[in-house]
Amino acid sequence: LVGSEMCIRDRDTRVVILDIDEKSLSAEGRWPWSRNKVALLVQQLFDRYKVRVVGFDVVFAEPDTSSGLASLEVLGKGPLKDQPDFQTFLTGARQTLDYDRLFADEIAKHPVVLGFFLGGKTDKAGVLPRWTFEEKALSDKGKNWEFMHNLATGYSGNIEMLQQAATAAGHLYPSLDFDGVTRRVPVFMKYGDGYYEALSFAMARTYLGNVPARIQVRPPAVKNLATIPWVDIGNVRIPM
């Protein structure tokens, strides 16, 4: 299920790309940045710059251990478990050094869309969001029609704490043309019994107020292969 690409001649000022480039790395340090820093980035975008939606085209598949909290926890359960002063310190440190919790708490306050990878391998990491719609939603009156789609067999998702805090999430699968250039992305990809939306599609739905995706199904014209001519989100119709 692949959306068509349109040529846009004029830049749409409603859309801004925040590029983590060499200048950013020189100023803030190597990637990945600690997630308390990314939490501050999110806070600034919404509170200072008044953005409507933020989407991340990166995946937070592993916990952030850069604060050293895990080492303090080991000490607290081991040689310093009977030290009241250390235990008091450790209780306070959890509030400031659990960077994943700080990031999760911040994105839970705002419309934030995370990214995740779907692909052809069978490896699985992190968790997936809820599918956009189930496979059975494409059936009409019990007819099991077939549809052309991109099929994934594995994924790399975000850690559960972050995924639960996010408003939505979308896949980052690129659809390469024969010359190695990405000109379009699959609007939906199938994994298991569900179809998962692309990051751009999830951001658009979030921007429009978390509107549902309404799928138009066209009965098979040849054999058992049905088609989806378009999908609607709010008042926006996206040709497929």
C-alpha cells in the first residue's frame, strides 16, 4: 500500500526539519545524546517555539544508561545497602538521573510521534505501537480479498516506557527505487495481523487531532486482488 508522490514547488513553512548535523554534534556532543537533553529539546520546541507536533525519525530501542544511575543502584543493593545517607541520596538521584523517565514524562505532555523500523529480518527489539488497522478490516462481508502490500517480518521499536508515553508512532521503512533513490514510502506496512502507518502519515493524523484513517476498498477487478484507491484522514484525501 504505497502513497503517490506529488511535486511541491513551493516550500511549506508549516513543516520544519530539525537536522542533527555536524554543527549540532560539535555544540552538544556526539550522538546519541542523553535523553534528558532530548527531553529539554522537546520542551523548548513546544513551550518556546509553539510547534504543533514533533516527530522523531530515530528509534530509542535501548535504555539510556549514560547518567550512571545503574551503577548507583548496584551500590545501593550491595556494599552500601545499609548506609542511610547513601539510600537517601539514591532516592533523590532517581528523580534526576533516570533519563528515560524524564524523556517519557516530557513527551507525555505533548503530541509527540516516535519512529520505529519494520523490515525483512526476524529480529525484534523494543515494542511496537498498536496497529493502525487490522487485516480483517480490509475484508468486505467476510470476503478474504488479497491486497498488494509491503510485508515485514521483524522490527526495531522503542523501549516500552517511551512508546507508552508517545501520542503515536510511525514506521521509517524506505522504499528504494531501482536507482537507489527513495521517492515514496509505504503508507502502510503489514506485520502480523495488522497494518502500521508511516511516520509522516502518523504525524499528519496527529496534527489533525488524532483523526482516524478511513480506508476505501475497491473490489477485485482481476482474480482476487482488491485495491485501495485512497485513504481519508479528516478532510484530507490521500491517493494510493
